[in-house]
Amino acid sequence: MSTRKIWCPAPVPVDLPLHFISLKPITMKKIYFLLLPAFLLLHTVSNAQVPNPGFENLNADGSVSNWGNVYLFSVWIDSTGVSHGDSIVFDNYFYFSTTDAHTGSRALEMRNAFNFTTNQGTAGGVAADISPVFSGWSSFQFLPVAIRPTDLSFYYKYFPVNTDSAFASVLVFDTMGYQIGEASIIIGGTVSSYTYATIPITYTTTDVPAFVVLNFRTATNGGSISLGTRFVVDDVSLNNATGINEVSNPKMISFYPNPAQHSFSVSTKEKITGVSAYDVSGKETSFSFYSARNIDCSSLAAGVYMVCVKTEEHRYYEKLVIEK
């Protein structure tokens, strides 16, 4: 018996009868050393903004320019030369252009696949790439930046099945390839109309940023992955990055105290309509509150949470640390 592996950088056809193996992300330390030479070459070109942020541009094959992911498949062949595959089901491509746009004529939609032989799902997802045709072997693709980005913003819809939660992140690196900042968001629950999300980037050093890694996924790492879940994204921006929103964008939401123990307050000029928190697995906890100045979080266990503050026009996300 032999195994044949097939590299597939494009979205996967619905009827593909193959065993699906997703590429496992390598550790951050290894990423630094493996991809640093490539970055140094890229950094000799002019600094770029988020490429194709509204997903309007398509390649000749219909794929979305500058966005993608790599999937690896294998087929096992028995002694008679007959190939076999698991029961993989797709309800659409892992990622594709959709006309259900927030602005313009197009947006990006992501879907899942499910292996009924192993009873495991595989999440759809994309990373931003400076190349129109996605060129990477993993979801770590580097975008040069000239100015320190302050936050990641985008519009989205989410239609989860079961307990699925979507995920978006941006990682910021310096010229030597060391991570100096990050922002991430966990999205849970059905969001049927376009909603604005903005996530502040937290920096650990004052070093000058050189490039970023930008990802969207239909599921969190280690979380539920169900067939039928849909994640739609449009109008992505890195505020204060080269070419995008050069005007200062002050922080619109803050919590205090943070870390918190039993309660915390939200500081914002906008009218709050709801507050909820997501743990690392994507589980949502909604708060009942009478005042934004006294939100009871005593039911939360110690840990780090992504808190979503809903206003009449926006959704803001900020990390909250709970100490007991």
C-alpha cells in the first residue's frame, strides 16, 4: 500500500473523494527562522496595505486575489492499484467570492468540510498574501507595513452550526522576525446582518513593526467544526497601516479594572446595547447589566476572555483578564 499526497493551493471542489489532511502550523520560533529570508526579500519592495481588502479582485480561475490557504490531500492505494478515500463531505469551497457584499459587489465566504470516516471537521480559512495568487505553504503570509497598526477592523456575518465559533487574528513582527504585537477575536452566535468589528492590537515592545500576518477562520483552534457553518467577511482594514486610515484612530472602548475580579466597568462614548465574553474555546457568556459602570463578572473563572461590547452602530472587542 502506498500513499500519494496532492498539494492543493486553491479551494477544494465539492465532490472531491479524497482524504483531507490540513497542514499543522509550525511553532512561532520555527516560523521566524524558516520565513525570515523570504521576508527580507519582500521588504526590499515598497510597503503595502492590506491587499484586496474588499475582495473585489479575482484571479483568472475565479479565486479571490491575494487571499487563500493551502490544503494537502492524500489518497491511499492498495496492492491492486485501486485508490481509496474517506467519506469527506463539502457543502461548498473552503473559501470563495460571494456577491453578498457589505460594500461593492463582492465579499469573501468561508465554509467547512467534514470527514465522516474519522468524525472530524476541517475549518475553512484564509490568510492575506502580497501575491495575487496565494503563494504560501501555511497560513503565515507576511504583509510589509511602514507604520505601526493600531487595530484590525472588518465587517462580517456568521452562521454557525452547533457550537462553532469563528476566529480572526493579526500578528505583528519586527525586522528580525520576532513577534511584537497581536490582536485576535472569537465570534460566536448567529450574526445575520453585516456587523462591524474592531480589535485593538496589543504590543509587548516599542520596536518598529515591519510586517503583519492576517488570518480569518471559520473555527477556533481546537473548537467545534461543523458542516454547514458559514463565515462572510468584507472591508478589511489595518488602521494606521500604510495607505489606510492614516489619521489617528483613538481607542473607543476600555475596561477598568483590568484585570478584574468580581465586576468591571466599560468606558465608551457610545450607547451600549449588550456585553458578552468568550473564553479560549469560544464559549459565550452574556451579561445582564443595569449600568456599563458595574458589570458583574463573578461567574467567570480565572483566565483571559475576549469581551464583545455591542453599541447601536458597532461591535468592539477587548481582552479582559479575570483574577480570583
